[in-house]
Amino acid sequence: MKITRVEAIPVCVPLKKGLTAKTAHGEHAVSPYVIVKVHTDAGIVGLGEATISGLWSGETQAGTVAAIREYIEPVILGKDPRDTTAIRRAMDFIIKLNPFTKAAVEMAMWDIAGKAAGLPVYQLLGGKVRDTVRIKLVVWARDVAGSIRMAEDHLKLGVSCVKVKVGLDPETDIARVRAVREVAGKNIPVTIDANCGWTIQQAKHCLRALADVNLLLAEQPIPAGDPAALAELRRETPAPIMADESVFTLQDAWLLTLHRAADILSVYPGKHGGIAATAEIVAVAKAAGLRCTIGSNLELGIGTAAMLHVAAAFPEIDTDTFPADTIGPFYHDADLITQPLDLGPPHAQVPDGPGLGVELDEQQLKRWRVG
């Protein structure tokens, strides 16, 4: 089987009214993503999704389309799509960085391999260790009243864990988290995510002030790039620390574990450049005795399906203890797949069809396509 063509299709899908995102990285009201279709001479088409964000990885929609057309497609044409290692090496050699772009292409390779074998991707990764993935929903960084309303709405859906965005203003952040804890009650776990928004002094102050809130974890409280500072914070504050923006690459994971800078690693294919790269980072966490969970860049249906397969396949991705962020379709006006994923809450179901187990909805694609 050989790759004959790679399509990079830009789409813009808005978030639902009332659910637009606000974090320390800024506002997120529309998702300018890229859908990837990899064609083969066997008639099998693989699907991928690049959930790019300039604020997150430096990738843009136009840049992703150009990278695929001008760099990636020429070096993978004619290759067997099941040779994922060779394809990863070719992409990494021809263009540096661009993890979400490469992840979309590699995701499509796994989809093709699964469809060709008649097996779901999780089976290609060694089989399922769990049938469902526990999820959490997010309360964005709004005023206290707005945060309370959003938390109440999420809890009515049956979610069993809530994440609160912080990292903007310490005192308002503390008030928001306390308000959500009051709404959730003592039995619903609460996590926080500062998205690099606090200084180390602010993080120490906020985490100590929230000690009685009994946080399940504190996600990326300070900027990435200084594992020693994150390790210092971990030693001096009560909440378990989860690294997200700090762990893009395999080398990032190694440095974090070397410094004992985190208790949990947030992993997912887009951030790491693909499913295989995610598995490598999970192996580093396993060697260090750490747990992982699935993070998110607010994926649509294809990207979320890929994350669910990864979550199902690795014991170290402990979504029962640390619920996953496989929730992007909740927040968007469209998911671009023919059959919506069953995301619960409180548990998402892992797709069982061949490959990623989802099919592209061409009518939705036509509606949301740009350019």
C-alpha cells in the first residue's frame, strides 16, 4: 500500500454560545483547525486533525497547510502508511517542530493501518486496559458568578470532576476556585489550571491559600522552561503538580522526571507530534513512577477519538484517578464526524470501529471549510 495524496483542509468551527473559552492564554471563541485526509492506492483514506493554535505551539492554520503541502507531502508520497516510524523520521528531518501538524498526519497513518487490518487503533497499541475514560469539564476564567453558573451546568450533566481555569489575577483566581468548590461539594474532585499564568511567588501564595480546598491537582501553575522552579513549587505546596505546557517533547519529559518537578504528566497526541511520540513519553513517566492523564487543545471529533484510543491503551494514563480532557466536542458547534462520540459524562466511550472508529462528515466539512 502506498500514499498517493495528502489533503490539508482548513476549517473554522466556533465554540458554542456561552461556552467560549477564557484562560491565561487569552480568549478562544473560534477554532481555526486543519483536517487531514491521507489517500492510498488501496482506496483507504486516513483521517487526522491538527488543533493548532499560535498561542499554544506557534502553529497557524496557514502554516500547517503550507507545511503539509510544501514539506511533508513530498517526502511521504509513495511510502507505505503503515510504516509510521519511517514517516515520523521523514517529517522530523524535513521540518522542525510543528507538533500538531505532524500529529495530524501521523494520526491518519494509524487510522489507515487500523482500517487495513480491520482493527481499532487501541488494538494496534496493544489492546484496551479500560473500556471507558473518565472525563472532567472546564470552568473558564470568568467572574465568580459566571464560574458558579458554568460549574452548576456541568454538574447537572453528571460530570464527576471539574477543572477551574486560573492564572489571571491571584485573588480573583482564589475566589473563583473557592466558589466552584462550594458548588461542587466535598465529594467532587476539583482541579485547577493556570496555563503558565502565575509567577512562582503567586503560585506559592495561591496554592497555600487553597490548601483547605483539597485540590486533586494543580496544572501548569508557572511558565514552562524551568523544571527546577517547578520542582521547588512541588516541594513547598500541598497540591500535586501536573505538567502540561512543560512537556511537549520526549526530552521535556526526561528533564521533568530528572528534576522530580511533577506528579502527573498531561499527554496527548497533538502536543507531542503523534500517537507514537505520546507512547514514548508515557514510557518515561512509567520509568519514573509517575502517572499521566489526557490533556486537550479543544479537539473536534477526529482528534478526540485519537485521544480516547491512547487513553484506553496505557495503564499509566490513569484517567480513573485524574480525569481526562477529551471534551472538545462539548464546546464546539460541530465535531465534523458522522456519528458523535459518546463522551458521557462522567465517562467517555472508546470508539470500537476500525482505525480511529470515526468517519468524516463531508456536509459538515463543506459548511465549516474556509479558503
